Amino acid sequence: MSVASRKKPEPPVGVVGALVLGFETVNARLELALLPLILDLFLWLGPHLSIKPIVDQALDLLRAPPGADATMVRSLQIWRSLLADYGQRFNLFSVLSTAPMGLPSLMAGRAPALRPGGPPWLWGVQNPLAYFLLIGVFALAGLFLGALYFGGIAQQVRDARLNPGQLARQVWGDWLRLIALVALWVFLLTIFGLPALLFAGLLALISPIIGSLFTFLASMLGLWALLYMGFTLHGIVLQRRGLLGALWDSIRLVHRNLPPTASLFAVVLLLSAGLSVLWNIPADDSWLLLIGVAGHAVVSTALAAATFTFYKDRYRQWMETRQTIQAQTEQGKANSR
């Protein structure tokens, strides 16, 4: 086949087109939204795993010493109030939502204190060691649910069908790669984030303006790095790549498509934040909140599917462009002989 006869790669789908295809994907397979829907219903209507006993122990220790000045007493009162509210509302089961690496959840952020018919059943956690152990267990379980959830979306986007058997076989490898990806994020945050935070604090002691400027620049750099790593998950579950291969593909793909990629993630975040305000309008003990729970599950899944569609089509164009360039190079070498 000559270079002249080779077709140029088709233009990739844009941001709006990806959003439309994302909603069409969920409309064709509403069961894709079942996992976040079930999780939110459980966090709302099911029992709550309360850490109030542990918080009460901490509040007993968080008291102003004798002779403390008024500023210190007022500061401790604020901290005690915040901690007491946290202990009253926080449901340890909400750790099962490990978004953005797991199931999106409306109730994990809302932390409802009531449900229709009255307060939820409360199971208390008494031991701080059990608290940290349960956080680890629930986080790992949440990543497993995330691997299952994103694996189903990837199948529908890639193959236009769901294969439960294949999904069950692949979910274990995807789960391990997601754990490795989260571990990589924690490592990078520890290596770069903590020193930057300490340095910003030192600069703030010298000059608050310089400290604020450094914090702003460091935050922008962190967002920039997250943007370039934003398609690592997609490479793992959609292209079946290993962690490092998916990370490298994400960096190169975002570099080639920086403006549309930034626009896509900005639109997804704005839609998620804006609609969350709407979903959260009903009270905790109102059955109208079911509309918000269902709407959040469907829309969040559609937005996730939109990012997979965007990645898939940009990846396709990238591969086709490489093949075209390679064919042109080989054709040029052949003509020069």
C-alpha cells in the first residue's frame, strides 16, 4: 500500500462529543451505575460505623490547662467543636468510596446523620487501633470495587458490551495495579508535598506574601502533575497496560492533547460540583433524597464514561498517527534505494 493511498487518521472526538457519548454509554447500560447507587443507599439507609467513642476519648484529653489565656481557650473550644461534629457524623463505612480511584459517592461527602424514619443504627468503634485497621481494610475494599466499576465502564466503551466472566478474571490484576497507583501517589506526596508544605511554613514566617505565593505555585505544580497522570487509570483498565506503561502513556497523551484534556477535566469537575449542590437539596430524612442519590450515580458514571471515551479516541488517533509516520518513513527509505 502506498503512502498516498493510506487514509489519514480520523479527527478525535472533542470534549462535548465525549460527554454526549458518555451519557449514551450509561443510557445503553444503566447497570453501570449500580455500584455507586448501592453504596450510597447503604451509607444513607444502612447502619453507621461510628467513631464517636474514640472522639469522646480525644475530647477528654483536649482541654485547656490551668492558667491558659483566653486565646488558647477559644482556639481549643473551636477544635473541640469541630472534632465533636466529626465524631457525631463520620461514618467509617464511607471509606469504601475511594474516589477518584473508586466508586463516586454523594453520601460519603454528605455524611447524613438521619434517614427516613429516624436516626440510623450505630455501631461504635472503641479502639483506636481498630479504627486505623478498618480504614485500611475498607480502603482496599473500596479500590476493589473501583476496579470492578471502572472495568465495566471500560468494557462498554471499548467493546460496546459487558462480559461478566472476563471482568471477574481481570478485576484482580486491575485491583493490584490501582493499589500500586495509590501507593505511588502517596509516595510522591510524601517526597514532594510534605517538604513543600514545611518550606511554605518557613517562608510564611519570613514573609506571609512570599509564603502564600510559594504555596500557590506549589499547588499549581501539583495540579499540573495530576493532570499529566490523569489517564493512568484509563490505561490500566482500558488498554490493559501495566502501571508504569499506563503512566507513561498518560503523560505522552496529555502532552499531545493538553488544551482539550484540561478542558475535559475542568468541565467534568464543574458539572460534578454544580450538580452535587442540586442532589444535596433534600434533607437527610426525606425520601426525595433518592432522586439525588440516583441522579448522582447516573451522572457520575456518565462523566467517568466520557473520560474513557475521550482517552480511547485520542489513543486511537495517536496510534494511527504513529503508524502513518512509520509508513511514510519506510516508504521514503524504499524510494531512496
